[in-house]
Amino acid sequence: MDITTVNSMAYEEFMDIFGNVVEKCPLVTAAVWSQRPFLDFLHLESSIFEFIDSLSMSGKEGILRCHPDLAGRELISGTLTAESKREQQQSGLTYLRPEEKRKMDQLNSDYKEKFGFPFVICAKLNDKAKILQELNERIQNQPRHELHKGIEEVKKICHIRLQNIFTEPILTKL
């Protein structure tokens, strides 16, 4: 896909294609649609990142709260978004040994209790061992630092999802 195609999209088509570049936060995509025309991929990406950065602390926490627990309830129930499912599979989170699953569940629970939002990491750039290590380390962070770290991870996820859209052919609804 090229930027000319993106710029010519109607709102509904833009939302269908880009609506989940920030997990379960179509509001972000809806907000940046009106900033068309985009000069290129980086302009679109920076528009999304600037919108996220402009949010209040509670808005950023809201973005983090839209993310599922890693290897959590949504994975088990089959209700993850297609993107999250693919990312968690690639990192090995769908194949945890019982002791890894118990540790992940406990750390996820402790993390959410401390910060009020789930642990977010770009699963595609990490394997399950690194994810468990990061979760164990980041739970020690101060809330403001962890909010910043979580948002930076959201941006990494968004970057990869945008890259995937721009490199894969887009199927139109017939």
C-alpha cells in the first residue's frame, strides 16, 4: 500500500484498516484521519504518536488498559484481536509450561494491582523468557516511569502494525 491510497480512503475504510494499530483504541485512528493528507508512512506514524503524547495521564493509562494481559484470559478464551494473537504466538506466549503460566499470571496480577493497567511490551520483539524478565524488573518501577515505558512499548507495537499494513496487500470488501 502506498500513501496515496491511504490519503484517498474514506473514513470507514481507513478505520477498517488502521483501527487497531493501537490495541482496541480506534479513537486514536479516528483522531488522526482528519490530519490527511499524510506525506508518507512516517508522517502518519508521527501523527499517531503525537496524538498519544498529547493525551493526559489518564488518557495514556486508558490506552494501556485496552491491552490484554500477556498469556492471559483473552488468549485462553480465544478473544484476543488477530494482531495480539499473532504477536503473542510469535513470542512463544501461547506455549507456556505450567510453571511459566503460573509465574506469568502472578506477575500480571501483581503488576495490575500496583499500576492499575496491564503490563505492555512489544511481544513481537521479545521471546517469553525476555518478557518474563522485563515484567519481573518493570514491576519495581515508579508509576510515572512505568506509564512512560508502557506508552513507549505501545508505540513500538503500533510501528510494527503500521509496517505490516504498508507491506501487505489490502483485501477490500466485495
